Amino acid sequence: MFRISKDTPAHYLTCVTKDRLPVFRTAVLKDLVCGALDEARRSAKFLLFAYVVMPDHLHAITGSTLKPSKVLQYINGITGRRVIGYLKDNGYGTSLAKLRHQDRGRKHVYSLWDHHANAKALTHEDVFIQKVNYLHRNPVRAGLVEHAEDYRWSSIRCWLRKPREDEPLLVDLDQIVWRKRD
């Protein structure tokens, strides 16, 4: 169980693709990112409370005893490997060329993510809810859908307690211990 507080903050994470390239334009790639995000959650044993996958970035709200940088390492590493592997396996040479980076003495040739990920501690429930609402409205603000619940790659339907049978990724809402309201 997870209680949002100064001692156990949730974290609002933002990961942006290299050069803000709209890598996640297709349903296949967004589904792949959802699967990789779930794999990262299971591997690092963090809780996922909310998420949205946009064409050039993703937002997630997590809970963990791990440092946010470690959670981001799992998310970026697993999603990066899965997406770059998909692009390689399916002949997306032009897209891969855009993700190529200068040799930094590492074995990696491509970078999916910008290396300036953002993590903000959420220590109060009201700020937590504001961030949940913000990320769920992101597809509407971007003009991708008219209603937030129509965007498939977001946790909005879980929050509305109306998940689809084929929901791409479920979240850990049942793990949050909310303060009692007067």
C-alpha cells in the first residue's frame, strides 16, 4: 500500500524522445511502449498510478522506494530497447537514422530518449490529482481526441473505473491509501 506524503512521495515523470521526434505515431509503437512500461514496472517493482503515451513523450506517475532516477533508468532502458529493436526488425532505417547519436565510447548507436528526463516529487494528494488530470487531458490539448477517455494509451479509463477489456496497461490505483476526508 502507498500513502502520498512528504516521506513517501509519488513521482511525476516525463520522458521526451530525442529531438522531440514523434516516434510513437502508430498504435503498434504506442502499444509496444505500454508493454515495455509494464515490463519496467515489474522489473523494478515500482507502482504505476497514471500514464499517457504521446507521439513524442510520455508521462507517468509512480510510487517506489527506489530513487526516481533509478525508476527512469528502468523505463528509459526497457522502452528504448523495445522500440529500437522494433524499428530495426521492421526496416525503419530512416527513423533509426534520426535516433542515431554521436559515438560516446559506448556500445549503443541509437538513443530513443532525450537525456534530460524530468522527475517531480508529489507530496500532497491535491497536487497528485492535479498531475493525474493534467496528463489525462494531454491528448485533448494536443488535438488527438475530443474526449480524454477516447485516447487508448492513457490510464484515464482506469481512473474512471471503466477499463476496456483490451486496456493496453492497467495501473495500481488499488495500492493508494487516501487520507480520510472530512
